Amino acid sequence: MNKNKIDMKAIRRGILPYVFLVVIMLGILFVYKVADQTVNKLTYNEFVEKLDKGEIKTLNITTHGSAYTYEVEGTLKDYKKNETFTAKLPLSESVMKKIVQASDEQNFKINVKRDPESSSLLLILVQVVPLLLLLVFVFWFFNKQMAGNKSSLDFGKSRARLNSDDNKVTFKDVAGLKEEKEEVKELIDFLKNPKKFQKLGARIPKGVLLMGPPGTGKTLLAKAVAGEADVPFYFISGSDFVELFVGVGASRVRDMFQQAKRNAPCLIFIDEIDAVGRQRGTGLGGGHDEREQTLNQLLTEMDGFGANEGIIIIAATNRPDVLDPALLRPGRFDRQVTVNLPDVRGREEILAVHARNKTLADGITLKNLAKRTPGFSGADLENLLNEAALLAVRRDKNEISMSEIDEATDRVLMGPAKTSHKYSENDRKLVAYHEAGHAVIGIKLKNASDVQKVTIIPRGSAGGYNMMVPTEEKLCSTKADLLEQITGLLGGRTAEEVTFGEITTGAHNDFEKATKIARAMVTEYGMSDLGPLQFEQQSGSVFLGRDYNKPQHFSNEVANEIDMEMRKIINDCHQHATEIIKKNKSLLKLIAEALLEYETLTKEQIDYLVEHKEMPKEEDDNLEAMSITKLKELAKKKGIENYQDMNKAELLKELDV
């Protein structure tokens, strides 16, 4: 029934423009016809003269109910097609007899009609109906405009949306986050059975603040709480409260809580609450009236004079440092849950969730894949598998192999490979020895990370890169770990110096990372001769820029000592890297030459190369170990620009494998 109504409305909307077009065209034709018609006004004497001469062709007489004249109109025999005459005659019986007698003699037809003004009904139709039609049109027009701009009437209404059952999420859909789930399970128990808590006088937290880096699953966790509790779930973004006009945001907060009270018990989820919950009275230009009024209203609704029984607020942010302290006090956001990046076990569970609908090749285990992706968030892992699936489809494969996963990992970290980028053989050699230097340091240092992959294929702004994964994930890093990280970062520049006797600009990103670690060791971690003192903090002023108004709690003499300590750390690590590279020149050359031929080396190939001093032999069913030179030659013969686009089955057939 509703569908038929919608169809009829659509039909009316479609026909209405054509109706207006027809009316306009008829009006134009009427005006044109009137403008093209010639009307001659005759006096009584002129009319009588024409009547006596027999020049009348047609005659129409209009009678008036109370007037003393007749109105006549007609045509003469010598008139053109659109030419007529009009005349007024006195109300006299003799005049009418004369006209009737002339009609009989001259044989022209007389039409007699009453004046339309003498009819009250016709008068109403002519004068009242057009006015009513105009009023109806005006009413319809304004109703149409208000329907199209309905939001203008709801300017102060809440923008919170009610989550539908079609998008219901439970804890089964949230991988990892074991401790975080335990923290919010009490909310579910309270929403299902509040009397159990009230019996012992326990007060459930009014608000839970989820903090953590982007992509770690804060929004998903909030949706799962609502799905498990099976209660109404309102979700809104912090930016939906803030408007240009002062007071609108506060009105929306009030309306949101009124809706929630009518549906209590329920959950309200505010995403990116830092958009409205920033500290008050801060910034270069002072405060922000609209945002601060909205925040004040939110603070009042959460724990003010009014009671919001059965309403639990969950908020998410990755900027807890900018939130107003009044938001974080007990009674408002009583519980603060930090959602960190997943560990290796959490990553394995997340990969299992996202791999449900994907076909992975035999031999690919999610456990090994989780070990290869430290520092990845849940969103990164989902993107990784999706990119691998897209690559498999692009390469016309029926399953996702390790080749697609490796390429997808590189894409997520560094961007797509620039296989068409051409650079000189000298540049290739420089990049090969640079990346080989990183690999040698990683292999020889005792506490260094495992070298997972080395490549000289350009990606992003880098000419090549070295992917190193820690042997085990640690909660804290020791001084030796940090020094070895700096040494590994300086390995590329050191290899250039030892091999070519010159330096290039390729290590600028390595220096940036090494300098940052060295400065943190001196100013934050107390890992220098200056002692266990903290001179700087990680976060500066969040409203004036991180470095614009950074507080300095030390004198100029101490600043000079900090610079000297940083330089000492960097120089010692550089000296250590130089010693390792010089002792292992043969290994450096071996890895660099393998990179020049194969362009990319995996962990297995590097381990085999270090042990046997040669690359592993090409296996019948493994094209990954084939020389890049051979692959490019084969692609050139087949007329394919990028060798990675070649079909594996065709290659095996071409090689008679």
C-alpha cells in the first residue's frame, strides 16, 4: 500500500511540470490570438448606416439585466478574417424591430445572449475561483518548500541516530581486546539486570571513555556492548553538536537526552568527543562560545541537577590530552578504558575474523602473519587482507598466496611499488649497498630485530627499504635496545661510506628517526650522563602547536649539554656500525649483489644466503626465487611491461616446468 502511494506521488511529481508547461503554452496562444484580433468601435449612427446598406454579415447581441443599452458585436462583409466591430445600442423596441427586419431581408443570423455579469454564480466563478486557486497554489508551494527543508524546523533537534537491528554487532565480531571486553561487561549486566546492582548499593558508571590510537576498534567495541545488551543504541559524532549559531549545540544535547530517557535503559555513543569536549578557555583567540555552551550542557546532563537513570554514555577519542578535566571526573566518565594496538595474539584473532570470507593458499598461517605485522591496528590488518585479495583478483588467481600478502604489506606500509620508475645503474648500486648495510647490522647485532625483507624497488619517497621485526614484543625497551636501533638506522649511511667513500641524501629518514630516539633517551628516559632527569615531555601545547609553545624547564647550559649527549650517542652508534660493516664486507657485498639481481630478498632467502653464501636454487613450483633479470626478459618477450602482471601458469608452461 505504501509502495502504491509512493508511486502515485512520483507520478504526480512527474506530470506536474508538463501541466504547467501546457498552461503556459495555452496562455501564450490566447495572448497571441487577442493581440492579432482587430476590433472596430462603431457609434449608433454608424451601426444604423451599415445596417441600412446591408453590410452586416454576423451579429451578436448581449442583453443586460438592469442596464439601458444593448451591446452588439459582429462582422461586416468587407472585414478581414480577424476583424470585428462593437457598438452600444439604446434599449428600445423600435431599434430591436429594425434589426430583426434587416436580418430577414438581408439574411444574416442574430445570436442573443445574456451578460455574464448578470449571473451571480458566474460572477463567483470568475472572481472567487481564481483567488482560491491562487491561495491553493501558494499553500502548496510553501508546503513543498518546508518539506524540502524540514531540517530548518528541526535546527535544535538531536542528530543522534538509532542503530537498527540489521547492523547488530556482538562480542563475537570483536577480535582481541580481551581485557577491554571485561571492563565493559559490567555495563551489559547492569542494562540487563539493574536490580542486582541496586540491591547492594552499587552505582554503575555513568560514562565510559574509550581512548587509544585510530583503528583499534573503539567504535566496534561500543556497538558490541549495545548488541550484547540488546538495548537501544544512539550514536552521534561530536562534530554534530557544534553549529555556527550559539545555543544550537546545547539544544541538541538536551533533545538527545530527552529521547534517551523515553527509551531507557539505553546507550549513547559519542564518537570523536574531543570535537565538543575540548578544554574551555583555551586557544589563541580565547574560548569558543558555541562549543563551550554545548560542553556545559553535556556536563550538566551527565551529572548535574537532573538524573539520567538507565542512560550510559560511551565516548571514544584518540586525543584524551585535549579533553576538559570536568569531563573526566568521577560521576561523568567514571571509567576510562585504553584500547591499545593489538599484540601478536590479538592480531592473530583479528586476522581470523577478517579472513572468514577469503580463500588463503595452503601453507599460509595466520600465526606467522601476525608475527610479521607488529604495530598494525585492527583497521590496518583488515586493509592488509583486503589489498591482498584485490591483488589476487588482479593477477587472475583463485586464492591469496604469500606473494600477494607480502605485496599488500608493502603497500600498507610504504605505498605501491614504482616498477616503471627508471633510475641509473649507479643509483641502483647505491641503494642496494645502503639497504644491505641495514641488513648486515640487523643480522650481526645480538638484540637486533629480525630482517624479514629487503628490497630496492622504490615505494613512496624511498628508493628501497628494509623491513625488520622484533624477535619478541616487549613492553619496555632497554638502553641497549635503543642503542642498537640507532646503530641499525645508521647502517645504510655507514655502508655507503665504507663502500664508495662518499655519502648521499638517501639516509635523511634514518637520521630523523635516530635523532628522535637519541633526544628521547636524553630528555625523557634519563639514559645519559645527565642523570635520571626529564627535561621534555612528549606532548607540547595542543592548541598552539606541538613545538610553538613547548615548555623548557632547563637553562641554556643544560641545553648545550643535551646537544652534546645526543651527539655522543649518535657518534658512538655510528662508530659501532662502521666496525660491523668493515668486519663483514663480504656479507655486505653478497647481499648487495643479490639485491641487484633479484631486487627483493625474503627472510628465508637471506638466511640461506648467509649460511650457504649463495641464493637457494629455483624450485619447480616457486617463481618467487627466480631472478628478476630472467623474469623481466621473459616479460619482454611476451610484450608485458610489468613482469609482476604475468600469469603464473603461463610462466610455468613457458619454462617447461
